[in-house]
Amino acid sequence: MPEKHAPTKEKQPAEAAPEHSAVRSLLRLWPYVRPVRVRLFTAAVVAIVASCLSLVIPLVLKWLVDGPVRDGDGTGVWLGALYLLLLGIAEAVLFGFRRWLVARPLAGVEAGMRAALYRRLQRLPISFHDRWASGQLLSRATTDLMMVRMFLAFPLTFLLVNGVTILAGYGVLFAQDWTLGLVLLTPVVPMVILSSVFEQRYSVAARRAQDQVGDLTTVVEESVLGIRIVKGFGRHRSQAEAFRTLAERLRGTELVKARLLAGIWAFITFLPELAVGAALVLGTVQVADGELSAGTLVAFLSTALALRWPVESIGFLLAMSQEAATATERYFEVMDAAEEPEAAGAAASGSPAASGTADGVRFENVTFRYPDAPADAPPVLDGVDLHIRPGETMALVGGTGSGKTTLTALVPRLHEATGGRILLDGEDITLMPRDRLRSLVSMAFEEPTLFSASVGANVLMGAGPDAGEPELRRALAVAQADGFVDRLPDGTGTEVGEQGLSLSGGQRQRLALARAVVGRPRFLVLDDPLSALDVHTEARVEAALREVLRDTTALVVAHRPSTVLLADRVALLSGGRITAVGTHHELLRTSAEYAWLMSGGTDEHEGAR
């Protein structure tokens, strides 16, 4: 029996160079920023005014030195000091006002982007989630969006503010003395070249670091969720070693980033300081020769010192901008992923029968292969034909890896059939809106998943918005879960904790079954729903489940004879095809493979499903 191709979690490439420039990546944030653009623009204007006020201070100093100080005018000196104090207070108030302007709206932008990412994740196909490690998705929703918000709050504004300040400052410098201004202008060309080289190298390191954070997050999440396995098998040392290896790798990348940032900062600090020193010597000579007033030299040097932060911050702002650009690329890697199609037109063929015609479930020449399967791998399902009559319960039996779970997942379109079609009461499921399809079909999976919510909330997820206590109690009774639920501290209001791990496997499975039947679904798909139950509980659940199955059309994956006996007929899935259909007793007489499976045999070929 051929093995199917099993999808595996993959970390996304960390070493690839960005396909787009940082500017292009950051421009994609515009739709999220547009609603708050007025406040951001106002904040930028306020910051420019505040920054330019610092350039007025050297002019006041020039007036003080060449006027009141030279003339010995004490009143003028105090007046100048008052001017300087008022300018300092105004600058501080304006910068504080800028901070207030951007804090609330940018927190809203981050929240909006995170909500959009979460909505997108809910609409992406199962194949996407099979490929992506959860830690990579978590890091995009947390660390990356925090970097984007920090960029919008600080570098985005101050790259503009510092640019305007530098231009205005050089204007003041050239107005004071053009020869000294030229001296301070000499570092510009080498700084531009260094900044370009730095941006290219830093972008690669930033992307690598952010992907490694995702890998580290994955390991932490797996260790926490699998803590019982880690402790039970004494694997805490190997898990700690795996974590340490990834942490050391991330540390090395962060050190690369630090070295790059230290290098650009050193050059950006050294070159302007060298130019200021040269201007100071030249200016002092001019003052000694009487070609320049002392006040002008003081103003010139004060202006140059006022420009130190705008110039020296270039490296820091470029680094933050590059990290934000990388975070934006990673964010849109998820947002650009193709959603589940509402109608898989290529998969649909023929004309559906009139909606509402009672015809049960039909599989017509259904083929399926996983999107990431090798080209030469055989399909998981290859021409499946099966008819489940209205109101009938069909058991699906097959060896391990035969594709049973995959076939059941095609009914609610958790996966899209590669070929053929599936009809519900004569209507092609690929032509149905997904919300309508999934309101008709209910599922219970072999591995029950519960959420960090109450027992009642977990069960009622399978019902409509108007469902209440009567529906909840009925579903719990069918799943034989009402007894243990009533013994919980708060009954149906008891919080089950993350993934329901505070409950036993059988208890979780019964709650998952209750969730599947609570909405009285028209079509029911059960994937070995009783595997974790003891013999006595299984018998009680089966007795109650028979009543539910009378009112629905059901497909039940079964491994044990007791589960098979719930069904009206049995279909044997082998080699990707339905090879036999009949009652349990008929197949025991006519199918050696079926008899072998029911006797407790296991298939020698094991797959992922």
C-alpha cells in the first residue's frame, strides 16, 4: 500500500536577501497608517519646529557674545538667559506634545494590524498551517508588529525631522561663514556611502535574527505544550540543549548586528567630530586675525554641536528602519498568502442537482495529493467513488496511512480535492459558500482540541448563536460527558485550560464529540471519535450516539469492530481507492483485507494520516 506524502512544519527561509527595498516594504504600511495620517503629520511638524528651535539658541548666543557680553550690559545678559530658558522650555513642551500625538493612534495601528493578521490566519488553508511553524507566526504577530510600531513612532518621524534640521542647520552655518560651512560639509559623501553599505549588510542580519526568534519561539511553545512528554521521558536536557543551540545562534546574529551598528556609529560620530575640530582651528585663526567675530564663532560651533544628534542618530535610525522593513516583509508574507477559495471552479465539473434534493453524500472520482508532495509521488486518494445514502451511517475502514482522515477532511473542505467532486444532497461543495457548507457539516477529530474557555463554551462552538443550556445538556448526555462535567468545580462553567490538558484524553474526546453533535448537523463526520474511551464508556456513548445517527447522514472513520457496528454499511479504503462496500458481516466474508483489519492487524506501511 503506498504511503501518502505527509506535510511537515517548515521554518521559512532566513538567509534569503530581501526581494524589495526597505522603502518599498515600508510603503505597504500606508493603508494601515492612512486613518491616522493627520496626527502623524501634525506630530512631524511639531517635532520639526521643536528641533529647529535648537538652532535659534546659537543665534541668541551670538547676540549675547557680540552684544551684552562685549559691552558689559548685565541687563542684556539676563535677558539673553531668559530667551535661552524660554527656548529650552518650548522645545521640551513641543517634543512632549509630539509624543502625545502619536502614542494612541500608533497603538491603534499595531492593534489593527494584529487583528488583520489573526483574521487572515483563520482564513488561510490547512495546507498553509501544515507548512508553517507556529513560532514563526507568533513572532510575526508580536515582535515584528512591535518593531513596526516603534518605527512609526520614532524613526519615521525623526528621519524627516533630522533631515530638515540638518538642512536648516547647514543653512545657518553657511550664513555665519561659508568657508567653515564647507569644512563641515566634507564628511557628507563618505557618510552616504557608508550608510548605503551598512543598510545592505544590516538588512540580511536583521532578517536572519527575526527568523531565528521565530524558531526559538517554536521550541519554547513545543516544550511547554509537550511538558508531559519531556518530563515523562526525561528529555529536559536534550530540550534544553536544543534551546541553547538556537539561543546561541540568535546571540551570534545579534552580535553581528551590534558590530555593524557599532561600526556605522563610530564612523558617523568620528567624521563630523573631525570636521568640527578642523572648523574650530580655522575659526580660531580667523578670530585672531580679526576676520571673524567671537560671537559668530560661538554661534557656528554651537550650531555644529546642535547638529551632532541629528547626524549621529542616522545609523541608529537606519538600523531601526531596516528592522521595521524586515518585520513588514515578514508580516506581508502571511498577509499575501492565498486564502481558501470560496469556489474551486476547476475542481467542479458537471451541473449540480437541485439544492435540497435528499441524496446524501457522493464522492465522484475524487483525487487528492498534497500541494507540497513530490511530483512523482502517488496521490493520497486516487479516484474515490462512494455514495452515502440519506440518513445512512457509513463506516470508513482502512490501514494506517490509507488516507481515511484525508478523505473526511475533504467534506468540509479543510483540504481541496485535486480532482473529481463531492456532492451533499446533490450540490457540489465547491460551489457552496464555506460558511454554509460548514453549517451543514460537523466534525469530531481523533485528536480532540479544546480551547482556553469553559466547558460550555467549548461544546457550544459547534452550535448556532441561539443554542443554550438545553442543547448543551443534550450534547453532553449523548457523549456521556454530563457525569464528569457535573463533578467539575463549576460544572459547565469550569475553565478547561490551554488545550484542555487539565482533563483526561477520554474526557477531552467526549467533549469534542458533544461539540460535533450539539448543533444537530445535517451531515456528520467522525474521525475515530471513541478511540480514547474505556470499554464501558464506549458502550454507553455508542448507545446514545445511535439515536443521533438516525437523524443525520454520517461518515465515521473506524478502527474497532465496536465502532463499525454503529454503521449501516462499511467502505474499505485501500491504495487510495474504495475497494469494497457492504455490511460488516458481508465484508468479513468477502474481503480478506477487511477481516484482517478487524482482527487487529496493522498495516506495514505507515503514513502521517
